[in-house]
Amino acid sequence: MDILELIHSRRSIRKFEDRPVAESIIDSLL
């Protein structure tokens, strides 16, 4: 996954759901 893609996905997820799901995904990738 590209970093820009990850950031874009995180923003999209935050728009759809106001939950810490994106943060969990990022932590898993890191």
C-alpha cells in the first residue's frame, strides 16, 4: 500500500465513520 493511498483511505473512513478504525489499521501496518 502506498502512503498517500493510506492517508486518503484514512480520510475516507473518517468521513464515513467517526471511529478509531483507521488508527487501528495504521498501527497494524506500522
